Amino acid sequence: MSAGALTRDNEVPNADRQRWLALAEKALAGASFEEKLVSHTDDGIRVEPLYERAAAAEPIVRANPGSPWIVSQRIDDPDIGRAKAQALEDVAQGATGLSLVFEGAPNAFGYGLPRTAQALETVLDGIPLNRVQIRIDAHPWSRPMADWLVAFLGKRRSDPAKLNLSFGIDPAAILAGTGRLRMSIEALQESMPQSLAHFFSMGVPGVLLEADGRVFHNAGATEAQELGIMLASAVSYLRMFEKARQPLVYAAPHIGFALSADQDQFLSMAKVRALRRLWARVQEACSIPTSTANIHAETSFRMMTALDLETNILRTTIACFAAAAGGADSIAILPHTVAHGLPAPFARRVARNAQLIMANESHIDQVADPACGSGGVEALTAGLCEAAWSELQAIEAEGGVLSSLQDGRIQERVRTAAAQRAAAFRSRERAIVGATLYPQKTERAVETLAAERRSAFTEGIVMCEPLFPVRIDQAIGAAS
């Protein structure tokens, strides 16, 4: 294809673009423009080498763009004493949020706090709850944990208006990540509205239900698949709120989202922006005023490598930057040693300080939606919105997210995407620095905390094929 033929339909020719295309064609010396300079995302979205500015673009900002994002640290140590010390240290050294990850959670990666009210109270003892966001990671026992947290807040006589909470209740993430639900889908759909009505009557603030895409991302989902599944979960929550006879205009702000950000900077930025736009579209379809999506981002587990650990720091830094620039409300960085076990204090400190430097020294949050108007990012955002909406429609046609998981439809699509990505890495079409590109010849000792991996969640009535986290270097055999 010649460069002169690359002007898009109905597009007024741009003289500068035409000159660039002519120079590109000359430099290619007969090679294919499409093969050499055009790429595609896992969802088939076209990525061109050059874009014009999107002058008509509107900013996509988070709810409080005048304040920095929340620097969240994972608390996932099975040793309650160590976990409490970690939480106090993290907050003392600048963290403004804590993500409590309990055993059996899909994103616990084999560890996690003991599943007890005592563990919850011990870890939060001494934490200034009016200044620190508290998130409970999506978990099979999120509902009783929510009761434990509410009871603890009552003991502390905390002012609900000053709290920032997320209860991490997500049946779809639990079913996908563990392969089990503790009650039938019908019973869940009947009991959940009653629980929601109970929470509303108590005036509990924050995110009650969270649509968690990390489970699907870490199992191999594409960006659009992750977004579409989260939207399907959020739509199911709106239906539950309707059954609870709660006006959607008041209920929608109590729905939150958690997604993964990886080393693809522009695609991760676009993913966060697309989620905000998609959630606004869902609310418009429900004929309610739009509320801004509450988005928690965590750096990707699947991109981490076991061989050259320091390259993980580079990847997580890029991912954090992308999440912040894309407008995430809170961000957690996985420590660079997570592929080897429970991270030690040094790795946790590196993860925390990476965010603090970006926020307090680099001032990344000083511009609301810095990608606004960028032709490339705007095109990726629009492409992801379209592809994710198609995924949402497919899931709805399959009976909703829980039914689709129970029938294995979502798992089939995710596993197909993971296999295609692994094939691209094996063929060297794509590369992971430190694993497939410039691999380290020998392994060295890695400092981790002594902790036994927790057994998987085995209770349940509803069963499905689980989606477990798989690192790319594992999938391609680049690491043991």
C-alpha cells in the first residue's frame, strides 16, 4: 500500500501529514507501511505511527482532580503482628490508603490476612481512619467482613462523613477467581438487595459493590474484555439496587471499579479513561444523572517476571504513571519481588516510594487528564469503548456475567486471548525485557518473608472453571 493511499475516508488532506507520509514511504524503501509502522492491540484496535491532535476532545477527569490520587499499600501478610507493623509503617511513611487482602481472595496470590474479625481490628488499630482510605479486596467472605468493619467503626466512634471505604463485594470476581460461590446465583440475587438496603439504612459511606477486572486481566484478558466484564458486573449491581428499591441516582456512586495497569503506557491510560466514559454511558442508558466512576488501579501481576527483578520496578513505575495520568482515584503497586513470594520490607518500600515520588516530586497529578486531545490516546480510548461495549453486549446476551461465567463463555474468550498473547511472545513478535529480551543468565537469592501459601477457597454451591493468575513469563516457559 502506498503512503498516499493512507488518508482516511472523508478526511481533509493535511499537508504536513502528507509530507510525513511521503518521507515515511521513501524511508521504507518498498517495505509495507502496514507491516512496519502500524500495530494492533490484543483487541485488534489499530495503532498508527502518527496522529493529529484531537481538537474537539473533552477532558475525562476523576471526581476530585484537585487532590492527589490515593497511594494505596497492600496489607496481605498472614502474620497479623507483621501486618499491623506494615500498615503503621506504610501510613507513617506517606501511604494514604490501605488495601486489606485476606486469604482466599483471588488477588491474594496465595497469601493474605487471616479471615477473622480479630485480624481486621488488629491491622486497623492505630490507623487514622479519617485520613486513610480502607479497601477490602474482593473476597469470598466480603459480606461478613463488611459487618465486621462496620462494627469496628462503631467501636471507634468514627464519623462516617470523614471516611473513605470500599467493601470489595464482587460476586463475579469471586466466582471467576475461585471457581465457586457460597450460594446459588438465584439466592445471591435475592439476598443481596436486602443486604444493600441494610447498608443504606445505616448510612455507610463509600463503595459497597466493586466491579473487579484484575482477576480477568491477570488470567490473560484483553483490555476490552476486562472493561466489558466490569461493566457487566456494574450493570448487575444496578439491577440489584433496583430490587432493593434504592433510587439508582443515589445507588450508582456506591459502585466502584478495580482494574489492572500494565507496562503499555498509552493503552493503560486509555483503559482508565475509557472506563469513565463507559460508566457514564451506562448511567445515561439508565436515565440517571452521571456520577464519576470510582477507580482503583493495581499494577499488573501477569507482567511481572521472576528472573530479572529490577526490570519489574521499571514496568510497575510505567504502569503507575499510566494509571495516574489516566485518572485513577487510588493506585497500588505490586512489589517487584511478588513473583518469588511474600514481599519483604525493602520491596514494599520501593513500591510505596515510587508513587510518592511521582505524586510529591514529579507532580503528575497537577494536570487533570493530560492525555486529553492526544490523537493517539483519544483513538485508543474510543476504540476500547467500542470493543468493551461489544463485550458487554455479548455477556448480557449470555444471561449476565454470573451466568456467562457458570457456562464458561467468558473463560473461553479470556483463555483464547491469553494463548494468542503467549504465542506472540514465543515468536518474538513481542518481548519482555529480562525474560525474553536480554534474559539474566543466572538467578540470585531474593529476599521474601517467611510465610506459607494459603489453601484455595473450596466451599461453594455454584461451580465454574476458575481463572487463575498466570504471569506471561510462566505462560511462555521463560521462568520456573
